[in-house]
Amino acid sequence: MGILRHLSECFIDCSRPTEKRIPKKTVHVRVKMDCEGCVKKVKNALKDMEGVESFTVNQKQQRVTVTGNIDAKEVLDGVKSTGKTADNWPFVPYNLVTYPYAQGAYDMKAPTGFVRNVPQAVGDPKSPEMKMMVLFNDDNPNACSIM
């Protein structure tokens, strides 16, 4: 009887449609939070979401980082359901940008150590300046060893 039950379960499982699985990823969201009550609302909304493995809420940077099998749109909708204004995190760390003071990159409202993610701030890899920067880079194994 055990073998028959096992075979019937296998056939039932095969006939069910497979669900589309979202891969594990990290989503960063900018949320306007003024007080501890706002932080608590956002935490409660994220705690109830399906697929969330972990999350951090940083009130000082106005940033929420969520990790799990979730979609960025679902996280954004879940945070917006609390009544807070939210959008995708538009900033990148200052040290990852070639030209942090390019037009549109430097933002006074950005958290410390971050600039806006704009195409003008990223250098063209074929430009002479970028070639010289790579030539003397410590990460380049073919770099000049005189230094």
C-alpha cells in the first residue's frame, strides 16, 4: 500500500502547474520616515510579506533593505500600503562613481557618501582618462609595478 500511495502522490504533484519562483535578491527602497512610529509601520508591513527573509530599516538614510524571494514591485507596493511615500533607491556609493560632481549626480539631499546614479557620472571605458586610471590601478595584474 505504501508504494501505491507514493506513486499516486507523484502523479498528483506532476499534474499541478509549477509556480514561477522568484530568485533570491536584495531590494533597496527609499522611504520617507519621520519618527519611530513610521519605522514601526514599515517594519510591520515587511514582516507580513511573503518571501521576505530579512530586512533592515535605516531611518537616518531613509532606506529600507529587503532580502528574500521577492519582487521589487511587491516590496514597493507593500511599503506604499502603509501610507508612506516610497520609490526605488536612486543612489550609489560615492567611491564607485568616476565623476561624482557631474551634472545631475551630486545631490544635496543624498545621504552622506552617496550620489545619484546617472549615466554622466560613469566614465567611458574607452576614454584616455579611464585607460590611465586602469593602467595604475592596484587591481590590474598588468599594471605598472614601479609604484
